[in-house]
Amino acid sequence: MEIPEAGGIEPDYCFYIDNWQTAVGKDRINWPIDPPPDLVIEIDVTSYAAAEDFLPYKVPEVWLFKKVV
């Protein structure tokens, strides 16, 4: 996921649920035009992300899984 003014972030999984028609048949999502994914899942093992990291992308739901050692 990359918005030029916000930098980039790479979630482990993105899902389009309500807006699934947007993603069907596309190789890449055009962030300035297409809606954000409905759900992002981030699994952190070595580095940790925060839900706030996804605010510039307007993702309505973020799930964070952190491995605790």
C-alpha cells in the first residue's frame, strides 16, 4: 500500500469484502482512485506496526497479531 505523501506500508493480508468488485481482475489497486480494503491483517514477528499506521489509507478495520516472546 503506497500513497506518495504518506510513504508505504505492507500489510500481510488485505481483504475487500463490501467493495470486492473493486479488486476483481486487478493486479494493482490505484490508491488515489479505488477504495481501501475493508480489512487489513498484520502479523508482527520482528517489527511492530500500529493501527494508526493505516490511518492515511482509511482502512475501516485493522487486525494486529503480535508474537510475544
